[in-house]
Amino acid sequence: MADESTQSIVVEAPPERVMAVIADFPAYPEWAKAFTTAEVVAAGADGRAEQVAFSLESGPFKDTYTLAYQWSADGLVVDWSLVKGQMQRSQNGRYALTPDGARTTVTYTLSVQLAVPMIGLFRRKAEKMIMDTALKELKRRVEQG
């Protein structure tokens, strides 16, 4: 099992607005620099994405993969797991939103296991960079409105 990494950031917006940005997968390439495409391939009766296919390009790292999503009834948590991928053996992640007045703390947890072995130190550094970038880009997108 791969190790988990967790990071948090405070966003100046209510959780509904934060989750709306997280759930708008087709818009990811507009604000999340590493994504070249994000396509909902299956949606639930409530209209929320159940599976999303991504193409990612970040420096020398390129991947195409599909994630399955589970949304909490209260709208504050979304979990995902890898369905299939080229460069990844597994991926499990979570965004958990904690309301605080007009602000929201977003906690991002990620665990990735690549198909190609990577030294733990380098993998953790890559995960930290991915998470840090993702949270900052999410914050920027939500706060820009």
C-alpha cells in the first residue's frame, strides 16, 4: 500500500462554492495547469460525476487515467480511486471541506502508486508538489469567482 500525503489550505469562500469548482471537471484544463483534458464519462442520477477520464502533462510526466468518484450526502467530502491508468498502479484521494464562517478549510489527501518504481523520497516530494499546486490553483479559481 502506498503512503498517504495530506495538505490543507483556507479558501475565502463557502464550501458549496469550493465543491462546485471541484465538481466542474470539464473546466479543469482552464485553471489546473497540468490537465490537458478532463471528461466526465459516467454521471449519477444526481448529475454528479461518477467516472472522469483525465489527460495530464506536467514536465516530463504524462498520463491518461480514469478516476471513480464518491460524493458525501452533506456535500463536504469527495473521495476518488483509480479505475485505470497508464503510469499509475493505484490512486486514492479525498477533498474534505470544513466550513468556518465565510471561509472553508480544504484538506487534500492523496496516495499514488506508480507502475514504475520510484524512490520514496522522490515520490513524496512529487506528491507534495502536486498537492501544493492543486490546492493553490483551486484556491485561486474559487476566489476569482
